[in-house]
Amino acid sequence: MKTLNDRYAAKGLVIVAINLDKDRDAAESFLLKYPAPFRVAFDPSGKTAKAFKVWGMPTSYIVSATGTILSTHPGFDPKRASAIESEIAAALPK
């Protein structure tokens, strides 16, 4: 996500990570060690995951500037990273 942020933030990409860990201290310790150059929200109750029907972790959503979910990507498969990056680039404002 950091690499995507570095490449596309100036073109309009906004990344929001939702951390579902119940132990916020552990999550914050991780972020101190590996800072995120994007917003990380904490939702230990899991309400966000329920609202978006997350069934696999991590799950990524590509959302248009108008709020429409363009695609959903449960899990992480490095073989699909290039295709997902192409989706992101196509969704950014021209």
C-alpha cells in the first residue's frame, strides 16, 4: 500500500486502512515500527468489516471518487498485484 500511495497519491489516490485488531497497543507498536503514509482507522468492534461483508483478510476495495465500489479483492495474491494496480490507475481522475 505504501508503494501505491507513493506512486498515485499526487494523482488522487486516497488509501484508508481499517485495523480490526482488538489490541490497539499492538497495532500502534506495529505502526511505529512500520509507519503508514496513509490513514489507518481503528475498528476493534468490526462494524466496518460487517458493513462491507468482509470474509477474507486482508480485503481491498477500489472505490471511485463518487463512492461507488468498483472492485473487491479479498486476500493478497502477489500474482494479481499488477492487475490491481492497473485497476487503480484506471479509476484515478484523468
